[in-house]
Amino acid sequence: MKDHFCGTSWRAEPETLYLGGVGAVYVEKLEFVLPETWAGMAVTLHIEQEGGTVPQPMLLDGNNNAPVDGRFTTARQGLWMLMATDGEGRREMTMPGKYVCYQTLENGEGTGADGPAMPLRYQYLQLVLEQEARAALEAQRAARYRQWVADRCAAKEHALLLEALSGMRYSDASAWDMIAQLKQRWNSPPPEQAEPVAVESIRLDSKELSIKVGESCPLKATVLPGSAPQTVEWMAEPEGIVQLRENTLTAVKGGTALLTAIAGGKLAQRRVQSVAVSLEKLALDKPSVKLKQGESVTLTATLTPTQSTVTAVSWTTNNAALAVMKDQTTAVENGKAVNTLAALKDGSCIITAAAGGKSAVCSVTVEKNGQSGGDEPAIVMYAVSNRLNGLSTSRADVVVQSGKAYTAALTLNEGYWLISIKVTMGGEDVTATAWNEKKMTVSISDVTGNIVITAEAKLPMLKELAVGAVTKLVEKDGAAAEEFMVIAQDYEKELNGEGRTLLARRHGITGKKWNTTWCTYADSLIDVYLNSEYLKDAPQALKDILTETKFYYTPGYSGSGSSYTGSHTVTTLSRKVFLPSCYEFGFESYGYTSASSPKYYHLEGSTFADAKKLALALLAADAETAGSVPNTYFHFCLWTRTPVLNDYGSGLTGSALKEYLYKCAEAVWAQMLTAPDKLNWGGYKVNEPENMSWPDLYRCWTHPCFTLPGNTVIDAKGNIVEVREE
């Protein structure tokens, strides 16, 4: 393809297209996403078949589609590329990519001699892996041959050198000892490199495996021949039935999984039956109990076998007026479930524990607890039930005496928001009088019935956070969470649609310079850093939801002196991580004001709500760690894509940040290119060290920004929990 069409630096993704079988069309069409700079250009798809045949190019339709026809599929494989032309001599191309048309795959049924018939997608996977393995083997052989040639060339050179050294005269006889040592070393044959061996097959020790939930077994496979690489990779689907870790399989829940072993492009499979362990027996530690009113006792349910798949035990009473259980259900841990029984009123009742089709009962007798020797009425007790999700209570009481006061403080789990709460007493809703939202307390002055407190709390979604709110987020694997500030909701919704929340790293990153030479934001080192090194170690959960955001952009000052070029035209730019603009932070460009060069405003988006407060909050966070910055003049400067710089000012400290000290830098930016000794920023002067050019001097704070789906949920530790469906 390069010989035919002179490929350029454009590279396609993916480079290899897998299209189907020879002589048959499996992929019906190809749809391309083209560079923005190709808009309006005629784009053609060029193909070179295996063997050198070059069919007629195809013109992409209005949707940038091209059909997959015989120009592709009459050959097993070949090369392809795109060419864009504009009719004025301009021509751009992609680097050639590969396409492959594999043979037709057979969809087997039943079970073969070596295990279950391989599903179609695995046959396809094996063909792909076999091709990769063959390519890797050929590369190893080529490297081995190159080493063989290099060793023999070196041997000839050594022989010539030894011949020359042996024909010389030496004043010191020790020289001959050195020559003898060289002869011994150089005449020794180089170590023989083993010929790379391809994997011919991989075998498993059985066609099917049955294993009980909770049990484990080693993973074993035989790779043939024995001289081939013995590395085996394992996979199983569907997920969640078995777990694979360090060559060990563990059954997690009941079901059937397909286990696949992969080595050198070859696959072997077997079915795994993960058998759920049924509960055989459930027993209570106390078949009967005798209590007085107000007393409580612990009941423990024991499950046999302990590895049964039962996860919870339910508890019921046949007379809730006499005795109640603290929880309606309790979790099973190590084969046991524990609950608390509380006595309310004299009489007899039955408590039943049930799970997995088994049950056990406890006979309960409650005696009066009145004053002895008189006619005092018996004490009346009422049950307290807490049905809490996402929060906890300060009271562990199961019962409370009639006529007494009851107060409990509720505490939200870290990072949770209260969604709902309801308090009932004797079946009547008393939330309005019992619940104090400010203090987060439930208070009842006179208990006259059973109390039930039902409350639910959840982690908030990003779109529920107010602008200016701070949330934690893990931005790098293995690192502590960083604080991020909510800068805007529905950021640039006319460009990105609704539902995107803009976050900015609260503490800026130090030491980042704009560039080593003058350039626009899109060509700056900061932009490169944010979308490469900064994202390199991001957690996969963050990468999965971090997509490109489109925003308004003007390249900025261009030209010399006071002249402007068309680079101030407002366009759009797309980045995963970016910087806000000067205008978004509420500051207009501090531009030229003469008649020949009118003041220009960078209209890069809309001003944020509470924009200057947000900017001050970011700078205040930078002030917290300003002592780590060598150049104190720029403790309170932040980069934007405009850019924007803040004048340090005489005697300014972090607690005395003032809005009027912001000086936007369009005109100043242009002056910085000449690296004067002093810069005048609207009456404030900043002294620079001599002989320093501005790109190396100005290392302001960098606050990475990006948007995430508004329904993203992040826990208190900064981990992404989910993108909640509504």
C-alpha cells in the first residue's frame, strides 16, 4: 500500500479488520469515524489483496460507510487504507492497515472426544490467537537467525584480530597471556539457542468437572509437545459461577461454567458444574426459654453443613404482643445466625427460625414483672425495631418500658445522604413530632406502643451535589483519593447533551510549564500531560466512564506586535481532561484597548455560576501547600486554557486573597513571549529572575478538569461504586 499510495502519519484504529470467510460476506459494511480536518473532502477506501491485486477504490457514502464485497473477501487477507482529497491538490491518507477473511467456521453440537464442542466465538478466538502465535514464532525465529549471523560475523572479526595480534612483537611477555585468554574466549562456540517450538495442542484431564460451592481444585493442563512454551492462561464464563486465581478454581455459586485453557494459540475446554450445597439441618441453641417482661436473650441458629449456600435466616413469632425478635432476618456467618429475643408481655408464644426449607422453634414463656406483695400493675414493655439502611443508631435496645421516654441518635454512613425516614408508634406515624432532622435524632417523650424506625440513606450521585461541593476520587491506582470540586452541572449541554458533571481537582499539580516555546493550548505541554501521563495510572472504573468532553475554544493570540489573526475564531475542542477557560472563571481577557487593536474577549464557553468563588476556592487550596513551590511569586497562579494568571502582589498571603488581584493574561501573555525583566500587569509588577524565558519561569498550578456522568456514585473513599440507573 505504501508503494501505491504513499501513506502518511494517519493511523487507523483498529488496524486489523476481521471480516469473515473467504468467498462469503460476514461483515456487511464498514463505518468510519474520520478526522475533523477531513470534513468536506472526498474519502476513498483502497484495498490491496494478498498477492498484489489492487481492486477499484470505493468512495465512502454520506455516512462514511463502505460495503464489504468481493474486493475484500476474494482473498484471505490484504491491506487497506483511506485517502481524502479536496479537489485543490490537498491529499491525506491513513497508514495501511490489515484485513483478514478467515475460513468458514463450523458450529459443532454436543460433546467431542476431547471435551465439549467449542462454541463458534471460541473457534473464532482460536483462529485469531493461532495467527498471533504464528507471527510471534516467526519473529522469534527471525531474531534467532539474526543472532546466529551476528555471532558468526563476530567470530570472523575475532579471528582476524587474533591473527594480527599474534604477528606483533611485545616488550612485555604478559601480552601473550592476554592473547591466549582472548583465543580461549573467542574460540569457544556461542551458546546454542534452542529452536522455537510451536504449541500443537493443549489437553485437560477431564471432559467435565463437578465441584461443590465453596470448594477449590487446582487447574491443570497438558501442553504438547513438552518442548513448547508451557504457559497456560485460563478463563471462565459466565462470570460469577467460579473464580480463577493463581491456577486454582473455586466454586462461588451454583450453575454451569465453561472453562477455557489457552496456550500458544490453542484452546481446550471443559464444563464445570458448580453444585449448590443444600441445607440439611437447622437447629436453635435454646429450644425453650423463660423470661420476665423487659428481659432479652440471644438465640443462635446453627446450619448444617456449614458450607451450605444459605445466606440468611428469617425469624418470626406467632404473637408479637408477647415477644419479638430484634431483626426479621440475620446473615449467616460460618454456619451460624444470631438474633436477640425480647419479652414484652406475660404469656407464651413460639419463635420460628427458617432458612433453605428447614426450620427450628423456640418455646417462649414470659412472666409478669410487677411489684411483689401488692396489687401494682405489671410493667408493660414495647418492642423497638430499627430497619436502617446506610445509617446506624445509638440505641441497641430491643424493648422499652411503657410511659418512659425514648431517644436515639442516627448516624449516616460516611458520605451517605438521608433519603427517607419514618417513625411509627403503635402503628401510628409519629415522624413529624419524633424526628429532628437537624440533630438527626428520634425522640418520643411517652412510649405507648411498639416503635418502628425505618430509614434509608444512599451515596449521592454527582448531579445531586451543589456547585462548589467537594467529593473524593481515586485518580491513580494504589494512591490515596484526591479532593475534586463540582464546577458545573450539565456542562456545555448544547455540545455534550445533558447529564455531565464537571469536576476540577481541588489541589493543583505543581511544576507544570506551558511549553518551551510559544504555542496555543491545544499544542501545550500541559494539554499533552493531562491526556497522557496524568491518565496513565487511572483506575479502570474511572477510565470506563471518562469520555471526551467538547468545549468552546479559541487558539488565542497569534502573530506579532498588536496584530491578530483568525485564530480568535471560536471553535470547539474535545479532550478527556482539560483546563477551564479564563471566561468560564468570570474574567474577561485583559487585552489591547487601542483603536487599532480593540479589546478582545475570549468567549470560550459560559461563565460558571459563582465563578470567582470557585476560582478563589481552588487558589485557597493551592495556598495550603504553597510552601512546596520554589518560586513564591506564583503561589497563587493557576493555568487555564486562555491562560489566566493571578498576580501574587506585595505581601499577599493565602488568607488575604482578593478578587481584584486577578489579572487575565492575553496582552500580558503576548509580552511574556519576549521575556522582559519586568512585566506590568495592570499596575502590579512582578519581578523575574534575569535571563529566564517565560515558558520555563511560569510554572503555575494545574487543576485537571473532566466530566463524568451525573448519575455516577462515588463512595467516601473515592472509589466509583456505580453509574446508577434511574
